[in-house]
Amino acid sequence: MPKMATVHQRFDDAHISDVEKAVHEQITRPEIAARVHSGMRIAIGAGSRGIANIGITVRATVQALHELGAKPFVFPAMGSHGGATAEGQQAVLAGYDITEESVGAPIRATMDTVLIGEMEDGTPVHMDRYAHEADGVVLINRIKPHTSFRGPIESGVVKMMAIGMGKIQGATHMHAHGMDLFPEVLPRVATFIMERTSILFSIGMIENAYDQTAIVETLLSETLVQREVE
């Protein structure tokens, strides 16, 4: 047997101790708050990934939007997960403590979508019907490397917008391109969506090596793709 040694690696464990406060501060930034008007029906997209403090983040987002006079609700933005049923997707959210009682807003789950257009190559682009009917959309997701493909953009808000928000139709059409093309396709689809719908802003989350929330940042549509790359 070769000689072996024990190695212990220490990662930076810097993290946010009060996630609720951090989310509130981000949403009440003047350039973010200015996009929210009294009476707006705002759809908050939450996904199926096990994100640290996701329940707290959704609740804090709901509370901040209420303070700004909006009428938020939560919808599942998770493609075909949850068995590709509205009940299954709502159950996934409940498993992360995202319920009407816990976050203070209705949960509106459907597999119905609206076709908002087609890409130049003919790819249909779908969007959750409840989100499409709202006055504005806010997406919440963790930004991280993906396990199956590599590129400047991997797993994050862009992927949630292009695939998760499109339900099973969106997931099917996007995966038809093949994951090796995702780094090119996903930003184009997300940009296509943002140009045609009211994505107010998104909340990007980054975790440290110990699965703790390290960064919470509101991302404006105009700079979302570039900021996610960064």
C-alpha cells in the first residue's frame, strides 16, 4: 500500500446570520422598491431544490412586498418535478415549509401554461399561467454549478426562468436541445422571456461550503444574465 496522510481542509464559513433581514434589505433598496406599486398582484416563484433558508426567504419576500402595498402569491417554478402535477408541486413546497400559513400568502399551483412565443429556431417558450396573469413576477433560486453541464451559466435564476417556470412543457422543450447546449440556450430563452413579460426582479442566493446562506442579492432583469455569470 502507498504511504497515505490525513488531510483536513477548512473552507470559509462566512454566512448571513439573519436571512430574513437580509432579504428585506435587498427588496427595499430604492431601485427595487420603485418597481413595486400598491395593489400589484405579484407571483413569487419557488423551486424544488433543497435551498438553505428557502422558507424564510419566501416569507420575507412576501412580507416585504406586503409592506410595499402589493398582493403577492407563491407559485411552484419547478418544471416537471413533483410528479408533474399541481398537487405534487404544492406538496414539494410544503415540504420546505412553504405553505399559505407559513409564508402569509396564497399558494397557486397549476400545470397550465401560456405560450408567450417561439425562439428563432422554433422552440416554443411557455410560462406558468398564474405567473403570466400576474402584474409582476419575482423568482427566488440558488445560484450554483450544475451537476450535468458546464458553462458560464449553470444552475440559478436563468435556468428557473427558462425551464422551471415553463412547467413540464418548458422542461420538455428545453431538454430537447440537450444539456450540452444549455449554457447557450438558457440565457437566450431567459432574455426572450424578460423582454415579453413583467419579471420585476429576482433573488439570487449563494451558499458556502457548509450549505449555509452566504449571499442574498436582488437581481434586476436588465443585468440578470451578466450578474449570474459573475
